[in-house]
Amino acid sequence: MTTTPRTLSEVNHEAIRLLAEHIGVVDTFRFVNQFTTGHGNYTEDRHALFDHLTLDEIVSAIEKRRASQKDDKPA
């Protein structure tokens, strides 16, 4: 049995079509987005955002945000 190899574009198109058919469009997008490359330099961005903060300040900000999110949820 001889088959002609498909292009990567054809393989990707077929894979996305099959995923969407079996798990739905929304979950297909969620799955594919795991593998998309971001942009920028994470290390430089992290230093620019957080170098002026201590670890305790970062933890405190996270805890405050979590507490406010709990307060915003309906009971």
C-alpha cells in the first residue's frame, strides 16, 4: 500500500476538524491554545513587573485578590 504524504497544513486541518467533530469547537480551541507560542520575553517582563516587590508583598497581593474573588461569588 502506497500513500502520498500530506503537507503539515493538511494534517493540521484534518486534526482540527476531527477534534472539533469529537470534542466540540470550544474544547478544540482550548486544546490548541495550549500549544500556541506567546510573544515577548517572559523573563524581562517578570523582572520589570516584580523586581521592586518582595515575596511577602506578592503573596499578600495574591491572598487579597483571592479573598475579594470569594466575596464576589454569589452564595
